[in-house]
Amino acid sequence: MGFTSFAVSMFFWQNDTFGWLLSNVVGGLSHFTANYFMQRQSTEKIAKNFLVFNITGIMGFLFATGMFALAIFLIKESNVSWLLGSMVGTTTHYLLNNQAMKLNFDIKIPHKTKAPN
């Protein structure tokens, strides 16, 4: 989904930065949504995954954006820059997410209870 949104945005607007941001938003949201529906986890597990996914995703995005900016500056080719940035970001995100999921912390989500009649 991220690649498709990058390709479409570059076709219509020819703005590397906009295409990069759009592809990361679309790719990240579609990735998390697909995981949510495919894994059918408990609310507590989804909350933990959501926090870990977003924290490690933001860190991966920062690494990826640095690589993307460096590649745009040095190579000046948007497609190559997108691929390099995506590879660095995906790898960083995966490694951080893998380590963070091994951490043992609980997130308590209050459950709604019926009020006494």
C-alpha cells in the first residue's frame, strides 16, 4: 500500500517529500490494520501492540527519513531514495519492534461494567 501511494503521488504531484510522507502514513496504517484484523487479539494485547508498533514505527520513520533525505541529496533520484529509505526504516522498525515485544509489561484497560439497577 505504501509503495502504491508513493507511485500514485509521484505520478500526480512530483513532490518527493509529499510522496514519502503519504506512503509512510498509508503503509503504516494499512500494516497495523491488517495485523489487527488477521490476529484477532485481546484488547490488552492490541493496546500493547499499538503502543509498541507506533513508538518503534516513529523511530524507524526517523531513520528512514534520514536515509531518504541523504539519498535525495546525494543521488537525486526519488525512486531509489524511496527504496533506500524504506529498507532502512523497515529494518529498523522490525528490529526495534522485535526487541520491544519481548519486554514484559502489562497495560490494564478498564472494562465497562453495568451500573447497578
